[in-house]
Amino acid sequence: MREIQLKDAKASLSAVIDEAVKGHPAIITRHGRKQAVVLSFEDYEKLANVPSFGRLLASFPGDEGDIPPRGASPARAVVDF
């Protein structure tokens, strides 16, 4: 991902957006520090709709006994080759 200074991004905003839409987001820096990212709306939607880890756990389809109690050591899998 390329970095571009804020003043340069302002001067070429249309080109920065065109690149983001093509799949090349840009990091906007101000005084040498990363401040923002310009990315396509499609990429933003993908990131915005990622479920949280808590929601993933809550949607676990297994039964209560499928998850070992806290503090229990995981069973070691034996693999024959």
C-alpha cells in the first residue's frame, strides 16, 4: 500500500480515489504519521461486515459438551503415518 502526504492527496484526490477503486488503497500521512486510508467502498463494505470474534463464538453450532471446560488441557491428536 502506498503512502501519500495529505497535501499531495488533496492536490490529486481524484487520482487517489481512482487507484483505490482499482484495488490500490493509499495511506494518507500528515507530518510523517499515518492518519487515514483511502480504499474503495467495496473494500470498506467487506471490512465493515466482518463479524466480531464474539459473534462467531456465539454462532457456534455445536453442543455445550463440544467445548472443553476452562483450564482443561487439550487432547493431543495421534496421527499415524
